[in-house]
Amino acid sequence: MNYPPTSREVQETVDIVQRWGKVNFRDFPWRHPRRRWHGLIAEILLQRTRAENVIPVYRAFLTSFPTLKRYAEASVEEIEQIIWPLGLRWRAPLLAALGRRLYERGRVPKSIEELTSLPGVGPYVAAAWLSFHGGGRGVLIDANVVRWICRMIGRKYDGETRRKKWLIELADRLTPEENVKQFNYAVLDFTMTICIPGEPRCETCPVGPRLCTYGREKFQASASQPEV
Ligand code: SF4
């Protein structure tokens, strides 16, 4: 698709990703948490880490702190002991402060502004929590989403692209008003298994060369190769 894509192209892409997501949903323990704050812990632990590595740490965290009160009482050292396998000890003070703030408030807030005022909660974690656990509409923008969008419209990207106005607007257009939770889970799973870093799996991609510039160029390049 060209930039800016037509409304029809956007809708078609959303429909395709949602259909793909229903069939390819990846089940993780934090996708059906017993408490809303469990989901917030998971989103913080998942930052810059592999989901598979987070599973035992997430379980250990909830076992050690079965209630919000107990979590609020946790020391930085206790939290460090749990999250060290992820190599993210520097997050322990933030997680300890977050427990105290959540206990004071009694619940996880439901606006992006309030969420991002919590210790350790940035725009991505806030948007993810809101759409997955808060019943709201959060627009996910991380390195995976940037890569996917830029490939579709045939633009180069770098570490700064996620802050560009055009990228933020397009991510917003691609995020539906309804079924945001399902759509965002589908985008996470799609960008981790099909439109992956390095060499994307365009051959098995449901978006394909008609809607994706990168996919079309890859298809044309392979079609022009002489047969051996
Ligand atoms: S066709 Fe390839 S580059 Fe385009 S969205 Fe699919 S996997 Fe990503």
C-alpha cells in the first residue's frame, strides 16, 4: 500500500489481521489474569524481553505476592530476587514503588495520563494494559509495530520512527474502535511470528503483496530470478 493508505486498504488490513489472530492466538498466562494489576506487572516484565522467558518470572512474582497488600510491602531486594533471570534488576525499584502506589489507589487507573504517571509505566505499557485489561482503546506502538507498518507502506525506519506524527496517526487508523483487545493481541502475535525482524515470512503472510509494499517487491524480485 502507498502512504497514506485508503480507508479501504486500512479496513482490509485490519480484517485480515483479526481473522489471522483468531486462528493463531498465542496463549500466555497474563492474557487471562485473575487481577487487573497482574496484567500491568506482565506488561512491564515483557518490555525488551522474550515472552517465553517471562512466564516463570511472572508466575514466581504472583506466587510471592498473592495480594496487592503483600506486593505493596515487598522490598526492592525481594523483587530483585524474582526478576533477576530477565536481567532487569534496575526495574526492581520501579516495581516496588508501583506496588505501593497501586495499593494506595486501590486499583489500576483507566486513563493513559494516569497510567503513565505510575512508576515504571510508559506509553506502550499504558496502551497495552488499557486495551488488554482495562476495557479501553490503546494504540500499540513499539519496534514490532513500526517495522510492520513501515514495510507495508514501503518506508525506511529507525529508532526515531515511532515518534513521528505520520506513524502515530497511521497506527491509530489501523487500530479499530471495537475488539481492540483481540486486534492488538493479533498484531503482537503476527509481528512475532510472521512479520518478524530480519527476513519476514512473506510467503505465508495473509496480508501479502497486494496490500504490502515490501511483500510485493520481494515477490517481484523472486519472480524475476532466472530458473536454475
Ligand atoms: S508481506 Fe511480508 S513484509 Fe508485508 S506484512 Fe506480510 S510478512 Fe510483513
